[in-house]
Amino acid sequence: MTNDDSKTTPERRNFYGRHHGKTLRSSQKAYLAEDLEALRPKGTSRADNPARKPVDPHSFFADGRPLWLEIGFGGGEHLVHMAARYPDVGIIGCEPFVNGVAMLLGKIRAAGVSNLRVHPEDVRELFDILPDACIDKTFLNYPDPWPKARHHRRRFVTPNHLLPLARVMKPGAEFRVATDIDDYVRQTLEEVPPAGFDLISQSATPWADWISTRYEQKAIREGRPQHYLTFRRQG
């Protein structure tokens, strides 16, 4: 996928970087080959749903449990931690970076959790087919900061991403944002409330059920302060 703004329509501009990183280990290739398809949310892949028809999110876990969403799960440690802590909740992780997906699949095997689904694509592909007001909680942890000013419009916290997110979240649903970038905090505070959210809290202390991720640890090593923001969907 090109990073040239002139070749990408504003509506679908990427908020993430590359799709692939270092060469995968043989075990990671096996995870992708053996586990990924079974963990995809039903009807969300283009192969299964080429017409991009709306899906029934209750079919993801077949029992109508609360549905949570993590946007860009990195190496998957937070996602697996939350799945283990809240076994009665169904959690979907969205991540287009293949190496991160492979890392997550290995963690799922190790943890033995069964309440996760993996969407290995841009989360907007999921927004396009989810019905209104079906998500109970959303996490955006240490997203790509796109530090250059000309790239700020690629950040997730812009209307092109936030409005679809607001549509699929239930009234009263919680939206958590964790970042170590001060300017990302600024833009988050400017852009998220107009999209239909109320700021509930802003803290340097993480949530009680938080697990430190490798991205947070990198921020700590490099001396950047952490920010944890909680919003609630209006309505």
C-alpha cells in the first residue's frame, strides 16, 4: 500500500504504516496457516463476503456476549490479557501488520483463550460491515503517532476514523486511548469529543486492568510520559 498522499484518497488514507516486517519464523508461519482463518470473525473477510454485506456480530461468538474491539493490537499482549481477564466478553483485535498478527496467534495458543477473534486488516474494513451500536468497549493503545505535521491527518483520531467508530459503538460505551505522544493527546482531545464522545478521565496512571505493553515499555525507557484517556460514547 502506498504512503504517497497523492495516490491515496482522503477517505481511505492509511492510519498505519507497513504490512510486513522481519521474516517470520517457521512457527509464526504455522500459526498463520493453521489458526488465523478459524479466528476470523464470521463473514468479515472479502473472500467470504465480497459484496461487503452487513454482518451479524452475534455470529462471532454465537452467544450474544458483550463485544469489545482493539484497534491495532501490536504484539497482542494487551488483547490476550484482557481476554483472559474477561472470559465472558468477546474481543476482536484488528491489525494489518502481519508480524503482529503472527505474534498474537502464538500468544493465543500459549494462553489458551477462546474469546478472541482476529481481523488481520484495516479496522475500517470492519466498520463498513458492522451494524450500528454493537460495540461495548474500544481500545486504541499506542497508535502510530505519525509525528510529521503533514501526516497528522493519517492518525486514527480524525473524523474519517472516529465517526465510523462512533456509529458502531453503543451509547455509553467506553473508548480508551493510551499514547506517549503529547501532540497525539492534543489531537485526541480536539477530535474525539466532536465525533460523539465525552471525556471521562485523563491521567498519567493506567487503568486498573491495564497490562504494560512493549510500546509502553519503550516509551518509559526513552523518557516519554504516558497518557491514558477515557471517553464515553454519547447518547
